[in-house]
Amino acid sequence: MSSTSSENPVLDTLAAINAESLARCQLDQNSLLAVRIGALAAVDAPAASYLLHVGPAIDAGVTVEQVQNILIAVAPIIGAPRTASAAIKITEALGIVVAEVEAELEDEEQE
């Protein structure tokens, strides 16, 4: 077991796991983020988890229509309740992202 101390050992561990996954994954960024969104839906992840993926997914070129298609594709596997839950949480995450972008734009205009 590692003796390295940190103020945020859980977050540091999650970041390390994510970095290792990205280093080993051979999927293009669009496909990777699509798979991760599908996996988040499957585990009924909280909206905060989508925040880490929806913004980068959009930056990678994943469209809202593709996100909808991801949910349509996984719906028969994960069921209606988790699909609906994911749709709501993605919408919530997108709302947060949009609000942050709007705030940043307002800050830039005021400068």
C-alpha cells in the first residue's frame, strides 16, 4: 500500500484511475465519451458525474442528438426508469454548464 499522503486521497485516486484509463483506451474522444455517458446512465449516476463528461463530450463534437441516441440505444438494456433518470440528470448538467458559460461571458463583457 502506498504511503503517499494527500489532502484529497479519494479525488487523487479517481484522477489517477481516469488518467490510466485514458492512456490505455484506443477509442477516439467522441466514442470514449459516448461510451462513458452510456455507462453513467447504466449505473444511474448523479448529475455531478455527467458534469465531468457532458462538457467534454460537447467539446469533442458529441451532439445533443447523439446523447439522445446513446440513451435510446441503452434503454432496452438499462430500462425506462434509469433512462428517464439519465435524461433528467443530463439536462440538469447541461443547465449547469450553460449557466457557467453565461456567467463567464458576462464576466468577460464586464472586463
